Amino acid sequence: MRKIQIARHQLGTSLALFIENMDPISVHCLACSAGEVIESISNHENIDVFTNKLIRQNPGLDIKEFRKIRSKYWNAFKHATSKNKNLLRNDESLLKGFSDKINDSILLLAWTDYSSYTKKLPIEAQVFQTWFYALNEEKLDPKVDKAPYRNIFPEIKNKTRIEQKIILKKACIAFKDAGINKEDEDEDEDDIEIKTEPDPLIYPCDL
């Protein structure tokens, strides 16, 4: 099994849990793990993914700083001791700042890197990207037409977090049933067509 496939397993399960509004810690750990794998293999294979673009657009950010930011909560979740293994980590204060909303950007980065690498995305990930940008229009390129995002998710900014997640789930079901392939707006400027990946979001246990 290739590393990109392993990352896809983790990322699919992470998004499935997120859509169901379940276990944000597992969502975070799986998405961070997948994102690290995708970012690393892309760099080794000289594939320009979204993370590279993000770093280029932020002169004060390098790859080490990016990884530090991405791993902030992930390290607290996966490590019990400090680097020298002599002391237990005290992460209680740090983890008070963690919430499911932090997973929005972690998932977006990992899925967008995945689409840069594979040139494909499952429908649920396409819908998630649209949902994210409908909530965070300021993160879109100023040249991007915001109307499609507003049309698919009207007034979503005015909803509670629970309502926003319910809307996401219903949209995923609707688009999946319709079999609609949404163009990946995020990479439109490079004229890269992102195809719909037919695989299920979570793979069955057939390894």
C-alpha cells in the first residue's frame, strides 16, 4: 500500500467523523497524520501542493514553522512525555484552547494537498471545501466569485455551530445522491481539473 493511500484512509475517516459531528480529537489526530504524510511525500516528489502555496504567500512562515503550528494540539494528544522522556507533559492549559472548529482548517489543508497530489476528491470533500469557504469568505482569492458558495450555503454564517454541521451533513448526502462533481474552486487559477473520486469516504476492513 502506497503512503498516499494510507493518508487517504486516515483523511476519509477523519472527515466522516467530522461530518457526523463526532470525536473532534480523533478527527484532529487523523487529519494531522494524513496531512503530514501528504505534505512530506509531495515535497520528496517535487509536487507543488497547497501547503507550499500557503508558505510562499506568507513570507514569515517556513515549513518548520508551519509544521509547528499544525502539530500544536496534535503533539499534546499523541505524546504523554516531553522529548527527553523524563517528564510527563502538562498540556492542560494548552488543550483548553482546542475545539472542533480548529479541525476546519486542518481538514481543509490536508484535503487540498491531497487534491493537488492526486487531482481527485471524493464528493464529501468537495462539499466540505465549499462549506468551509462559505463560512470563511475572507480566505478566498479576491478574484473568486463568492456567489456559488452563498447559493449552496445561504446565511450559514448566521447559524450556530451545530446547525452549520447539520447543514454540511445534509449537503453531503444530497450531493452524493445526485452524483454531482463540483469543480475545485481553490485551484481554478491554475486550470487544474479536480475529478470526483468514486471511493467511499471510509474504506471497509478488507486489508
